[in-house]
Amino acid sequence: MRESKYKSEILKFFEHKHTLSLKDIHQCFNDIDFSTIFRNIEKLVTDGELRKIIVGKDQIMYEKNNCCEGNHFICEVCNSVDAIEIGYVDKQNTVHGISVYGVCKKCK
């Protein structure tokens, strides 16, 4: 398979789930090397199709770039990531992503 085919297949997973980790994506492609998945994800980030969400020191999640404004609630217990609405726009009319950390209802 060509790299571009992997990219389109990876993007399909984001239609059903808001955020995914590299591990989540790799589990769906058992026959594809982890490094191939990583290279394709990084290319999708570079191309502006996906964006990184830094959940913690050792965990990065990915989401489609057009799915929300980039504001997230990150659970400090289970590391789940949910989109939240925060209406912050700076003087240049630029929206900035904000991450809020706490404990989700499921872990409370």
C-alpha cells in the first residue's frame, strides 16, 4: 500500500471518535508497522489535517483539525479528552486552544 492510502484510512477513524492516540490507530492496522503509522500521522499534522493534543508528559492524542476550536478538558485520572467551548478570541481575531485539566464525571 502507498502512504497516501494509509493517510486516508487513518482519517476515516476520526469520523467516529473525537481523539485518538497512536496506539489506538495502530491497533486498527495490525498488518502495518508502527513507524509507518507514525510517519503518516506526522504528515497529516504537517498537512493541517490533524492536530496534536498534548495530554501529559508521555501522551499525545490527535484530532481532526476542523472538529472544534481546539479547547479541551483532559481528565487527570483516565486521560480522556473532550472538546469544550470557550469563547476566547484575541485582538487579532485568532482563536487559541486551551486545555483544562481536572477529573471527569466518570472518574469522580
